[in-house]
Amino acid sequence: MDFWQGFWLITGVHFLACMSPGPDFVLVSQQSLSRGRAAGLLTALGIALGFGVHIIYSVLGLVTVVAQSATLLTVIKIVGGLYLIYIGYKGLTAKAAGEVAEIRAEKMTVEPAWKIIWRGVLCNVLNPKAVVYMLSLFTVVLSPTTPLWQMAAYGAWMTLMLFVWFGLVALMLSVPAVNRRFQRFGHWIDRVCGGALALLGIKVMSGS
């Protein structure tokens, strides 16, 4: 398969994968609605950087090793599931805006950017389904004779696509007209998103 054939195939498959609901989408939505545009964009950046980690080990050929190691996959599932449950718990314990308006505003100003980015990185890196996804996608378009520069180009493009998609999600959900509609029920949004993340964490740990 030549470069452009692989490029358009990867673009189509990855675009659909980006849009599918999952921990990354829920986290970006929660951060954008509860903390604003900057937090949403920083979370999107963190998710893209986390995906870059999957790209690096995939290009280096480690994705096959990880996918074929039952023990390693189990460890990744447990760690990833526990992390999703943790951030889900944080959302489930959110209080009503009227009770903690000052606390919410303070968190929005004092939480360092690196911490928001790191949260996004961990959300993506600790998703075990990303390993299987990379294995299946790279198996379709790549072969042992595929040049390293071609694999790197595909990986960089997929990472950029992920950032652009979640960046658009963050921008849309942080539009004042949209955000005002959600702000009144912000704590319920946090709780629903938190519950979704916790359930995803349990699902990941169960291996289903």
C-alpha cells in the first residue's frame, strides 16, 4: 500500500474513532463545561500528547508485544480502570454551583496548566483499548517493509486530528450561549460525566 492510500484509509478510520464516545470525550466535555474553554483545550492537548505515546511505541513495534502479553494488558486495564474510577469519583462528588461558586472560581484560576494537561495525558495513555486500536489499524495499512518516516507521518497526522477534534469539542461547549445553558446545572453535568467515567473504568477493568 502506497503512502496516500494508507493516508486516506487511516484518516477515514481515525476520524470515526475520534467521534466515538469514550473516556476522552467525556473528560473534555466535563472540563469544558465546568472549567471553561482554556481547560477544555488544555485537556484536548493532553489527550493528543497521550495518544502520541501510543504512536511512539507502535512505530517502534512494541504494540504487538503489548497486545500479545496477557499479563501486561491486564495490568494496563487495572491501572487504567482505577484512574477512570478516580476521576469519575471526583465528578460524582461535585456540589451545586450555589454552594461552591467561589471554590469553583478559585480552582479555575489556581490549577496549573500542566496539571490539566497531565490529566488528559493519563486519560488517554491508560486506556487499554488504545493498544488494540493501534494494533488493528497499523496491521491494516502497515507492513514490515513500511518506511519509518511513513509510519511517523501517519502517527503525527493522527495525533493532530485527535487534538483538532477535541479542540473543536472544547470550543463548542465553551461558547457562552451554550455554556450558559449548562452552567445552571453544572454540578449535575459533573456528576453525570463522573458516573460515566466510573462506569467506563469498571468496564475497562472487567475486560468487556
